[in-house]
Amino acid sequence: MLESFLPLVKFALSEDVGTGDVTTLNAVPANVGARASIVAKEAGVTSGLEIAQMTFREVDPTLKFRAAVHDGDDVSAGQAVAQISGSAASLMTAERTALNFLMRMSGVATMTRRFVLAIEGTGAKILDTRKTTPGLRFLEKYAVKCGGGENHRLALWDMYLVKDNHIRAARGLTAAIDRIQRTRRDLPLEVEVESMEQLKEALRPEVDRILVDNQPVEVVRRAVVEVDRWYHANRPDHPRVRPGARRWPEVEASGGITLETVRAFAETGADWLSVGAITHSAPAMNLSLEIEEVG
């Protein structure tokens, strides 16, 4: 799957290398070899090793890259995550671009893991959002999976999500759902609600998930109770029901959920908790490339 990101790797390298790495080209003899390690400077979760390998390979196909861990592994400070050997000049030219990918993706995976661990045992799952870096969405969503989270819709084309502006533009929630149903494709349908009145309006067999947005914990808890009451009286029999689902439609909570509050939201019984921060605010994991031998 990650092979499809070769054009992105090429673009990132062109952005950094441009017309040439003038320092390396003029300071390092072309025939000097080296062995280097990428080392974690802090504990975290790795993601992006294949993209890093692709970056080194694009600069110099003769470089040898060996991952010492796997994407999704926990690593400790001081631990090597990969070794690279070959031309010292090529190593240094590829270094920053490869690390930028690896640090960004590992940062997303690390923050995701923190949220996942914070709700362990509740039955809820952490979701990402579309609040991603332009051009890096699929890599960041892959990193979320490495951290133990799940992907929400990938983009605008793979799920119906009726939000507040859709409801206003369609002149009502019911009108929006009715219009979708006229041309509905085989895609899940989620509806965002901001009140219990809207929630009751959204409880229809056509709806697969209710998104309770920007509401306090107690409102989310009441929403779960209301959905459960409706579910027990209206058991669905269509194939969209997810195996193992606790209810249908399922309940998702979103809006300002933090590490400090995520457990309380999970304990409402909500099925999904979407957290934009795991992609838009994840700090890069501190990694560095260290040349260990020259010869």
C-alpha cells in the first residue's frame, strides 16, 4: 500500500535537495562508506519505517536499509529503530526527509496509543478525523492504525456524514436524510446531532451512526440511553450492522476530547470517540540519524 506514496517521497526530496546537497557534495568524498542507525531519543510508537526506507532508496538504490522494529512497536529512548549502510554522502542527503516522515508518523502513532490506553476496558474505540496535514492524510491515518486507533471516513467519498451545515442547507435533518436515501449508495450514513430533539429525529433505520458533537459527558450519556431504548424497539435486520456492535445506530462523541476527559466520555457507553488532536496536534517523535562507522 505504501508504495503508492513514491510520488510524495519524490516531491519531498525535490523540496529539500533541490539542485543538490551542496554541503555534502563538496565536503564528503563520493567513495566514503558509512553505517548509521536511526535512534529514538524518547519513548514512543514507531510508524513510517517503509516510507523512510523508500526515501533512502530513492536517493541511492544501493543503500541498505534494515528495520530493527516494526511499525506499531513500542520503543524506548536510546533504542535503534533502523540501520542504514552505504554511501555516506547518500545517507546524509536522504537523512532529513526520511526522518521528517518517520518523526511525523511516529508522533501520530504515539499520541494515538496514549488515547487508546486511556480508555482501555471501556469498549469504546478511538477514531481519527479529516483534520490532517494536506497531502499526508493517508500516511497519518495509517499511523493512527499503528497506534491502535481506527480510521473514520478517509475522505468525502467513502461515507455519508450529515453535519450541521448540511442540515441548514437542506432545510432540516429529515430533509437531508430523505434526499440521500433517494440516491443512496452502499455506504454507511452518519448524522451529527447537537440536541436531544435532533437525536430523536435522526433515529431512523437508514442511519448507521449518531455523532454527538461538542456536548458534555452527561449529554452523551443521555444520548446513549436514548439510542439503546430505540434500538431495543427497532432491531435492524440489514447487512450494514457491524459484527459485535452493541447497538445500531452506534454512538460517536466528538469535540474537544482530551487525554484528561477521554475516559469519562468512553464510560458513557459511546462506541466511538473521534479525536482531531491525534493528527492535527501530535508532536513529532524525537528521532535522529547517527553515523556509527565510516570506512
